[in-house]
Amino acid sequence: QVQLVESGGGLVQAGGSLRLSCRASGRTVKSSAMAWFRQAPGKAREYVASIAWTGTRSDYGESVKGRFTISRDNSQSTVYLQMDNLKPEDTAVYYCKSPLYWGQGTEVTVSS
């Protein structure tokens, strides 16, 4: 089994930045693609970004392209989400996901 623990969420003003981290423990995720999703209050869970296990390929949802960057450090079993130029509509709980497991989420609030 894999445990995914997100951190780095918080309150930030519009235009600011945050970096989320997702650390995996248990069985290795070094050979797995990883992804970030988010869920705003009253809305469906939304795809944010994903990264191949090599870290050489990544993909982004349309709403975050050009503002968010996903990366990983397999030596630390950690995936990151750098979020720049944050907007109030980015307010959500952000979840890390491996092929079979979800993290518990970290809350991001962007004030206008």
C-alpha cells in the first residue's frame, strides 16, 4: 500500500505563489505517473496536472497552463506543484494521486 501526504497549502493573495508537496511512503511510486487534482466547494473534482515517472513528460489542465508547474524528485519520493499567479478561482482542496491511491488533500485559499 502507498500513503500519500500533501503539504504546503495555505492562504495567499491573488497573484501570489505556493508550492505544494506530496510525499509517498510505503510501496514505491518511483515508477508511477503521478497527478494533482483539486476540488472547490460545491464543484466536481478537477484534473490539474500529471507527470510521468521519469519526470520528462508533464501535462496540465487548461485552467492552470502557464501558471502551474509539476515536478518530482524520485530520490525523495516526492511530487511538487509550483503554483504561480494564483487566482481566487484556484481556491480548492488539492489532492495528490498515484495510479491507485489518493492523498488526504491540502487546502489552498486565494483571496482577492
